[in-house]
Amino acid sequence: MSPLGTSAMARGTDPDTSHIAAESFDAAAMEMAVYEVIKSFRNGCIADDVEQRMPGCRSHSITPRFAPLIRKGLIVDTGRRNKALSGRPQRVVMATSLIEELL
């Protein structure tokens, strides 16, 4: 199994439509796509940056991939915050492979 392997889930209390959507969604593929985009930003990026590079994908499909990627050690939260298009701060994430190159 790929280090990015994961499965989409719906809670037992979610409506049937959520379960149908979860079954048709390839979370592992989305996670890999988000990771590849994050790796392309040498100085880190925010969710808005990833969204701009993934036409057709919205933030609500992108940001849930950050936590699993952090848990797997593939990206890190840099602790920095950049202003998003909404005007609110978003966390800056970076691929760990890029951090290792900087050391």
C-alpha cells in the first residue's frame, strides 16, 4: 500500500448521499495530487495556492488532505500563516522532502 493510501469515510449518522459520495471518492488519489502540488512550492503554500493549481478542486476537498499528510510525515505545518483570498490567515505547509534539502 502507498504511504498515501487512505479511504474515504462517512459517519454512521450521515445521510445516504454522504455514504454514496464517500464510496465514489478516491481519497488516496486526491491526497497524492495535493501532495504533489504542495511539493511544487519550494517555500511552502496555503490551501488557496493548492486550489489555484488544481482546477476543478475546491478548498473543501483540498484542506482535509493536509492532516493525513502531516500525520504521515510527508508535509509539515511551518507555523507561518499567510493571508488567504478570504482575508483570513491560512497555515503554510511544506513538503518534508524540501525541508530536508534545506538542512
